[in-house]
Amino acid sequence: MDGAKTPQAAPVLILLGPPGAGKGTQARLLEEKNGFMQLSTGDLLRAAVAAGTPAGREAKAVMEAGNLVSDDIVIAILRDRLAEPDCAAGVILDGFPRTTVQAEALDTLLTETGQRIDAAISLEVDDAAMVERISGRFTCGACGEGYHDSFKPTARPGICDNCGGTDMKRRADDNAETVAQRLEAYHAQTAPLIDYYQSKGALSRVPAMGPIDEIAAQLDTVLSQRAA
């Protein structure tokens, strides 16, 4: 019928970025502002196994045998999840795809559901600054307050500003060498995905070294442009 609007498919977003780039923070903000649902591969697998869906039972058998769940099973579980009502406003995929083979399988699934990747957003960071950002983090073991050697030190060395605790903790993998290795691995593994979505015209690059609200504003701009 002339003038009738085609129902808009729920948007599908992918956030790309190395550990510490702020993917989790920005995903939560997108959820709050837009009603999107963040879908983590690990959470999807656990929920499907717990619910006893056909794909979940298949995944359970594979995991109990000590094997990795195949892409086909993950896609089947994702297909079921995308049909749930809480995904109607849109989804943010977390941890999937990780390879171009998975990206191609995801494209096939979304074609079946009448959807597409609306935006693959690469949170761009400076590696040297990221090493400093992550390796300087520590928290109070008593109350969980977060600090940083350079950006947010405690007022009195070794004493929590919030609760006065003195048990400061650092993650074992939050050291310069490990962080540098994680960044190198990320770039090696993700470069093909960057190229893949670039070739599809779906990639947007967002500088992610600034304040959280500025990065969020840039993501909003990307989504507005993609929806136009």
C-alpha cells in the first residue's frame, strides 16, 4: 500500500575494542538509553543449557566432553535468543563474532531474521596509554573502591579514601607486560574483523581515550547517522 512504512528491524550492534577500551561501560549506557539488550556469548550458552533448549542440550554435551562449542551451535542459540521479546529494541553483541568465519555465519543468520549489522563500532585507543591506564589500576580490598597510580591515587598512600582500609589489591594480569601482550593479541585477532566490516560499509571508528560521556556522545552520533 502506498505510504505504508515497512517495520524497522531491530538494530544489531557490535562493539570492537581491546581490554580496557570501555566496551562494557559503553554497552551499559547504550542499554540504558536505547533499551538495547547486551548479549554475551558465555551468558547465552549458560542460559540455553539451563533452559534445556535443543541447542542448549547439544552445547551441554559438547562442553561436558571437554570440547569447544561449534559456531553452528552458537548461531543456533543466538537465533533463539534474538526471537525473545526483550531483544525487540535491538541488541549489542559481546564476544561474537571473533573471526571472519563467524561474521559470515552471523550475516547469514541476520538475513534469515530480516536484520543486519547496523554498526560495527571500533573503540580506537592508544596502546601506550592503555598500558598505563590498565597497569596502574588497583582497588580497595575492603570496599572495592577503584584507584589509579597516576589518575586517581589515594589521598594518603595505601589508605582507602572511602573506608580507610589498607588492603589494596591489583589484578595479577594488570601489569605492563601482560597488558602489552593482550593488546598485541587483540590487534592480531581483530584486524580481519575490522577489515571485514570496513568492506561491508558497516564500520565506524570512535576515539576512546577521552571522557566516558564524550565517547558515549560519539556513539549516539554514529547510531543516529546509521539510522538516517
